[in-house]
Amino acid sequence: MNKPRPDWELPPGQSSLPATSRWSRWRARLAAFHLRDYWWHLLDRWESHRSFRLWLYGSLTVLLLAAGAVLWGYPRWTKRNSVRLAHQWLASGHYKYAVEAVEEAMLVAPESPEPWTIAADLARIGKQQERAAEYARHAAALAPENPALQIAWAADALRAGLRADAELALGRAGTEQLAASPDAQRILGELARRDGRLTAAKNHFEAALALDGPVAVDEVPLGVVLLNATNAAERRRGLLLLTKWTDDREWGATALRTLLQDALLRNERAPLLKWAEALRANPGCTLADMGNCLLALSRADETRFATVLAAMEKDHAATPKAAAQLISWLNQIGRSAEAVRWLAVLPAAGLQRPPVAVAAAEALRLTADWPGLQALTQKKDWGQEADFLRWAYGFQAARMLGDTAQADDLWRTLYSHAQLNSVHALFAASTLYSWGRVTEAEAIWWRTANQEGQIAIDALGSLARHYQVTRDADGQYRVFRQLHLLQPGNPEVGNNFAFFAALTSREQRQAEQVARANLERDPRNPVYVATCAFTLLMQNKAAESLALLKPMAGEAPKSPVLAFAYGLALANNGRKTEARALLSGLPPDSLTTQEVELIRTTLAD
């Protein structure tokens, strides 16, 4: 008897259903599928199965919590974890890992100030003061309502020498917060000390001390201020505060350095000996301190100085670098004769090349041993980086010995080299200038100024300072004309060019154009107003010059720049009595000789 086969079972010998049969069955199943029936079935189950409803509610809750954790909790956890790790790596001294953690925290939470404060800490540890100030500024900008961040920015800015930023940050912190913060009081005290407002500095450091208690960070700077007090009791207190911290591991060297400087200033024998010996023995003593220590010993006790020097000569003879260092210290403190004496016992081979050769040459120059200096610099090779100094020292020796031929030959070599190596040229010019060889220094500076880039600007800056000292208006004009060509967009350079061009009666129209452009850029700048008025005056436009200056006439008595221009404008408009009152108050030493002559001829009856 044949049993009926299920609809999915194939007849014997048939490997698959016919295509038409398969599609017919699928159409039949789809036709039997009604979504509405399933929906009602689900609702029936929902109503009849309480456990199903609870399961579904629980599942949805878990899904929502998981989504919230991913969208909200995970970023917060990542942020906190990155900052926490950065703090931990920083505290443990693993700065490389701290940097990596901070970088991750900055990416995860760029709006948070915390990563930036840690970055400032890392930059401070790395002695990158300007970068620390920049990070601290960014942190303060992200949380302007946080006075602690503003004060931290002020501290980093002050360390980086950015005084304007420090003052800006303190201004944002608020008066009450400044009064309650020892850090802020220390910053205010240091600002006052740098300004010479010692009473204000003392008050701020006292306020910090009252907030902190007797700690070195407050007592040492307070002691520094009190050392300069005219009141004997306050000065004694300053000495006591500094002496208290001389044995401290962190602050000892600073306290000893300050006490030694004070003893040198007052030339007090016992403190000189005491603090010099203590500073030499302190682990924080630096190479820069050794010169002062030797100077103090030489002033306090010649026998002790000789003993210490003998020991140092023995130690420093070990290497050329150490020998050159000792010779340099002796040159700095005016004991070059001892350096020259020591040269006689040093290995001759070491004297032929830097660094010993350069230090030895300076010792011979300072002791005016011209034959010895000439012998040291002749027929030797100091290497590519120092041969220019050998020529300079040789030139000086030849000039002092009257050896004109040798001096001329060395000068030509030095002058030609200035064209090839501008860095050497700047150093050589400054060295010659310090020896009183002004003409030669000026020639090398001008040769360097005719080159390109920053080196030319540096050379022109040296020339400007020289011509300012010599009160040479013509030289100033030449300098600022070239600087204006190199930096046409610099308003300060343009202002100086315009003024000296007008003063020396050169390029009058261009001077007026430059002055007017500056005035349009900053109409309330008294310097620009004065310069523009002066360029008009020197073109015989006295009435126009006076009209330009009139709105600022009240400021003229307090501004030498305005007083000069306004006084001349008054005189050229027939008001010489008023002009004389302004112009006679100008100190002649602050003016070039041509300005003095211009005032004299203008006021002459």
C-alpha cells in the first residue's frame, strides 16, 4: 500500500521539484502569511504573559543603559582616565608617558583645561618657559571663571619674561582672589621688586608669608627685598631669613648666592669669606657662581685665595676645557696676571688651539703683554671657527706694538672674512668695539649690514646703538634707511627713518609719506603725531605742523618727543617764548648734536 508522501518529499528518482511546483508552493505560503494575525498573536501573548512583559521591559532598559554608557559614560571615563594617567606618570617622573597621556586627553576633551595645565607642568619641568606660559594661557582661556588658572598663567608668564601677559592674567583673577592667594601675592611682589617699588614688594611677600606660614618660597624673596632696606632692623631680618635657608637642599644655593652678592656690594670681609666658602661647597653651585666666589676670596683673604687657586689650578689642568674655564674666571675678576703666570706651566700643545688659546689671548691682552699676544697669534691655526679671533687679537697686538704692516695685513684678512661669515663678523665687530676699536668695528658692521636676513638686521641694530651713544643723526639716518628697506612694514623702523630723514634734510617727501602712513594706522600715538608734524615743519609747513600738534599740546610737557616737535612748531609760528619753555627743558644728552643745533638756531633772535 502506497503511503502518501509529505509535500516536501520527492518521488523516487526525482532529484528536485519542478520549478513551477516550487514557486507554486512559495506563493501559497506567502498568501497564507498575514502580518495582522501575527500582531494579534503578539498582543494576546503580551496580555496573557506577565513574565514576557517584564522581560521585554527589562531588556529595553538594559539596552537604553548600554547605549547611554556608550554615548555619554565612555567618553567621560576616557577623559578622566587619560587625565588620571597623565597625573600619575607626571608624579612618578615618567614624563614620556605623561606626554602621551596628555596628548590623548587633549584629543578626547579639548575643551577641558586639565590636560593643558598638565602640559604646562611638563613644559616647566623641561625648562620650556614660553611653552609653559602658552599652555597655561590656553587652560585659563578655557575656564575664565577659575581664578587659580589665571594665577597659574600669570606665574608662567612671569617666568617666561612675558610681563604684560602676567599683568593681564592677574587682572582677570579678581581682587579678592588675589588677596587670598599666596601665589598671586608672590607674583605681585616680584613685579614690584623688578620695578624698584621695594615697599610694595615687601608688603606682598609679607602677605604671602601670612597665608603660607614660614616657608622658603616666601621667606627667601622677602629676605632679598629686606637686604636693600634702609632701616637697619629690617635689613637684619632679611639677613636672618636668608641665613635660615642656606642649608636647605632646594633654596640653599639661592640664599647663599644672594648673601654673597650683598657682601660683594658692601665689600664686607667676613661675610665675603663665609658665603664664598659656603657657596663653593653647596651642590647647587654653578660655573657662573665660581667667578664671584673667587672674587670674594681675593677681596677677603689673599692667602686663602692663593690656597684655593693652587688647588683649582691642579684640578683644572686635567683638560683644555677646564683650563680655559679657570683662565676665564681669572680674567673676569681682574686677576689675569695669575692666569698668565699659570700659562707658563701648562702643556705648550694645549695653548695652540681653542679653547685655551682664546682665554689665554684675552689674559695677555688684559695684562698688556703685547709681545706675548703677538707670539701666541702668529703662525698658528685655531681652526675654522676661531681663526677670526686669532686675527682680531693679532691685529690688536700689532697695533699696540706699532707693527703697521702686520696690522694692515690682519685687518684686510679680517675685513674680507666678514663677507664670507657674517656670524664671525658680528662677534669680531663687537669684540673690537669693546677694545675701543670703534672705526674697525663700524666698518665690519656696515659690511655685514649689506648682507641679507636677520644677520643684517642685527648688525644695523649694533650700529644704531653706536650712533645713539655718539649722538650722530647722520649715522642714525643711514641705519634706519637700510632697516626700512629690509622691513618696510615695521612702523617703528619707519618712524625712525622718517624722523632722521627729515632731521638731516634727506628724502623729505618719502619721510612725510611714511610718517602719514603711521599716523593713519594709529592716529592717537603721540610719537607718530610728533614725527609727522616734524616732517611737515622741515618742509616749511609750520602752520600745518602746529595744527596737527595742537590737540596734544597738553601732553607736550610730559613727553620729550612731543615737546621737541611742538616747541619747534611754536617757534616757527612766531611763538618763541612758549617754545623756549618747552625746548629748554629737554636734556641735551638725550638729543643728537643736530637736534641741539636745530634748537639753537630756531630759538636764536
